[in-house]
Amino acid sequence: MVERKEYLDFLIKLKDKKIIKVVTGIRRCGKSTLFTLYKNYLRENNISEKQIISFNFENPEDLKYDNWRDLYNDIKSKLVVDKMNYIFLDEVQVVKDFERIVDGLFIQDNVDIYITGSNSYMLSGELATFLTGRYMQIHMLPLSFKEYLSSIDSPNELKEYQNYIENGGFPYLLVLNNDKDLIRNYLDGIFSTVLLKDVVARNNIKDVMILDSVIKFIFDNIGQLVSTNKISNSLNANNRKSSVNTIESYISNLLDSYIIYKISRYDIKGKEYLKTGDKYYVADLGLRNYLLGETRDLGSILENVIFLELKRRNYDIAIGKNGDSEIDFVVKNNDGLRYIQVALSVRNEETLKRELNSLKTINDNYPKYIITLDYDRTSYDGIKQINALDFLLGKEEI
């Protein structure tokens, strides 16, 4: 198992805090493994086995309860009196009325609750109503490049980056030894499960072919400005007619399943978010390659990788609009704003000029960066160029 240190440390910091820990993320990104790592930590710190109560609702043996009350009463009967009990409910959204179980356990003084879910529906319905202000979300992604590399002996960083963007970062892929047939088979299973369970079945979608076309369009246009009208026009041109409302609904369903992410445009001069012109990125590039059939658009792929890394580091992320110029990422955390351009290479003079000009039009003093796969480390009037792999591995900070 790859140690998911950032996520594990976050759970450890929240241990025994009176708040529900909700771990979300696309299927097979490592949520159950995170619970295993954390339970091992508890055991190593003198928590007895009786104090750890676990259910995984993808396991048929844990779906034997006829209703939520039976499950709730069973959990209550197992609580150790006068000691803290650690309750783990994995893929809890499968259980009808699960929020009543969580709510009932939360009010117990000796219960610390941890739950996972593979669909944001879990946090938009009854759970949010029942538990407003009483839960904290930890959003997981597949392995970062740094986590991926940590499992490989004496790696060639650039070669492994190529494998990483081709195969993706789902943790189980590491045991498949770069066998392309096995990897494709595994990714097929993940994609089918997300599509059929988390999107089609949950939302009662009838026209799966249109949904498939919408997914392929978004996967093929990562990092590009996309509108529902643009998708609709593309589908109509290929004789797959669908309304804008239907496409909006399908995109919302895909966002809920965590298979894609959306960021909006931010007007740097006007300091406001714009209502049109969103960009989409995929949760895992292996899924994109599985669906589209090849690794292509290496510049867009690098931009997707950087987006996911910024998300892992808990930045608020937007596209920057500054007059006629576009900034790939405007990111914000407690230290303030940063502006980032991403390019595969800027050794071409025209490319470098274009990337620099977009940043030079910004009239404030927040840090500005160009992230590329070039190994040239330099600065242009305060605009810092850094290597993408160094950034992904934590050797360069922004």
C-alpha cells in the first residue's frame, strides 16, 4: 500500500474531534485503503480492536440489514462503554436513509465517525440537512505523481511521468507491472462502475449513448473553454440530437461522480467570477486514455496534471481573464493569489512570448509562474519558470 501521507495526517489531526469525517472521491482512488491505514494507526496507538467498528457496504455481508434501524441498533450494541469508539462506514451512500444512522451516532459522546462515499449526492441531500456544520469533507484523488513515484525503485522521473499520464494513478495499477492489457481491463471496470452505478442508475438516465458522447467530448477537450451549447452543436452535427438542458443535467451527474471537475473564469480586473466559459479536467488520465484510445495533446495533459496537483494542495482554482488575455490558473490559499501558465515547453521564442505577455498584463504584485517540462530554471522580470516534475515532486514551490 502506498502511504497516503497528506490524507492520513489530516485524519490523525481530526482524531477524537467532535466532527464527522467524510472522505469523498472517485471509486477506487484509495478511500478504503486510507481507512485501513488509519485503523492501523489507531491499533498502534493503544486502541483496542473492540473500539474499532467497520462496515464496507460494497461487501454483501454488510448489506444484510433490512433497514437503517437494524444497522444502527447493531452498531450501538457493539459500542464499548466509557471508551471512545471509532466507527467506519465505507460507501455508506448505498444504505437507504444512512444519514439517520450517522446523525444518531453523532450525538453519542463516545463515538468518532468516519464515512466514505463515491458520489457528491451524499453531501447534497439529507446528510447536509441533518448535519450542517457537523462534518468535514476530505476529498481524495488518485495517486499524485509523487505518491506514484514513491512505489518505484530507482525511477527515471521523465520515463515514469510518461507511464503515469498513460496509465493513470489508481493505486491498484501499481501491482499490474505496466501490463497494458491488464491495465486496460482494470480501467474498463472502473469506468463501467462509475458510469453505470454512480451516473446511469442513480440518475435514471435512459439515453446512455448521449451520455457517452458527452463524456467523450469533455475528455477530448480538457483544458479548453467548453459550453453546453458547444457540446450540443457537436452532438447535433453527428446526428446525436440532445437539448442543452439534458446536457447540463448529464454534466452535473458526471461532476457528482467525481470523474470530472469544472473550474470557472475569474475576471482579474473586475474581481468577479464570470457566468460563461468553463473548463473541465478529468480525475484520472488513465481513464481518458482508455476512453479515447491514445495519449495525445500532451500540453493539455500536463495542464490537467497540474490542475489535479493544485487541487490536492487545497488551492481555490479559477481560469484567469484579464482583458483579452487568459491565464491558465488563478489560485488562492491563505497566502494570497498566484498566477500560473502551463506549457509543455517555452523554448520556442513565440511560445515564450505568448505565455509571458499573458502574465505581464496583470497589474498587481502577486507571484507569477510558468510551469513547463523544460529543465530551464530562470526568471523573466519576476515571472518564475519552474519545471513541472520538480513542482509535482515538491522540489519547487509556488
